Amino acid sequence: MNKQGFQKRSIFLVAYIIFALLPVYWMINMSFKTNTEILASFSLLPENFTWANYQTILTDPSWYSGYINSLIYVGINMVISLTVALPAAYAFSRYSFLGDKHVFFWLLTNRMTPPAVFLLPFFQLYTTVGLMDTHIAVALAHLLFNVPLAVWILEGFMSGIPREIDETAYIDGYSFPHFFVRIFLPLIKAGVGVTAFFCFMFSWVELLLARTLTSVDAKPIVATMTRTVSASGMDWATLAAAGVLTIVPGAIVIWFVRNYIAKGFAMGRV
């Protein structure tokens, strides 16, 4: 590559990074301001630096309980999604059965359907069985979208593992559970990491189902953030601080699975 081409690519990369990080920086900038300063002036740095917005979130139960509720149902959803998707993906990758391609396509159509389509059935069902405003209600609702995605991603990884490994393990006397946990799972750990990441991301940012199926006890942070309007107007500063804190769990997840994500994009279906 010539020098001119390298410079063009560098300029494009820098411009893209600035464009991508500018909203994040601006949200962080607003989180350290007061509402008066946000509405009165335009400044790249806070003129009256304050931690009050973060203090409000960390001391007000209506705010910090939203983060706790979100983490609870997201964690439940991730565990159940992976537990269900791993054997299902293995079946699709290793066996042929009547209607397998149709079932696989049907799973993907659930992922393509807008959450609003399933809102009324979930609402009526949970109201009947008494699951409204519980963490498990949101976790189970998100399974409808996360399990198809998890099966699709994991099946791509599993299909790349030679079947001879399975046959050799059976000849050596491994039971299926022992083989699957001790031998097969380490071979697809990149796929598991990628799948966990995408399940976390969808469940963490999903708003419609989470807000409708909860009210008080299990209300997530995404629902709390939509209710910052008061008689004095929108609380922009607190909302910005809450937005910054919602990035933290996702950043932590990315940090732990960062190596697997790179492999996943290279090997899997994402």
C-alpha cells in the first residue's frame, strides 16, 4: 500500500472513531453538569463539575434498584438461553431428522419478529399465572428472541468441529455428558462467548417487553430512564448519568469475552 492510500485510510479511521465516540463523550460530559448548565450553554467541558447526578442514582432506590433488576433477569436469561441452545445447536449440527431445516428456519423467524407482536400474549399469560412484575417473566419473554439467535450462532461453530472427534470420544468410552462438557465445549468456547455477549446485549437494551411486563418490584433501568419527566421538565443530567452507568455492564462483558468475540466474528455466523 502506498503512502497516500495509508494516509487516506488513517484519516477515515480517525474520523470514524471520533464519530462513534462523540455521543458517548457528550453523554459523559452532560452527566457532570447541572440541568441549568445543560439548557443554558454549549460547552465541551462542564463549567460547574458535579457528582450529584451519580450520587442521586447510587442513593435513590428507584434508580439503583433498576440496575439490580436488569442484571438479575439478564443473568437468568443468559443462563437459560445457553442451557437450552447448546444441546439444540448440537442436534442441528450433528443429526438429520424430518423437518430439521424447517424447524431451524422457524426458530429464526421468531428472532425476526418485532417484540410488539408477542406483547399481548405474554401480558395475558403472565397476568393469568401470576408472573407479572417478576424477573423470571422478563427473562422467559426474552428467551423467545435469544434462543433462536443462540442456536444459530452455536450451530455454525459446532458444524466446524469434525465429527470424528465425537466418534473417537465414544470409542474411548466417554459418556455424552462427559464428552460434551470436557471435550466439546472447550472447542467451541469462542462461540459460547459470542453467544453470551449477544444474549446479554439484547436482553440488557430491550425496552418494550421489559417495561410492559414489570411495574415496581422488577422494573428495569431502561424503564426507569423513560420516566424522568417531572413538573420542572426533563431531568437531563440524571438521565445522562444513568446512560453512562448502563454502558458499564456491557463494557465489562465485552472485556471478559473480548478474545472470544474476535474469534467468533472470524469463525462463526456473526
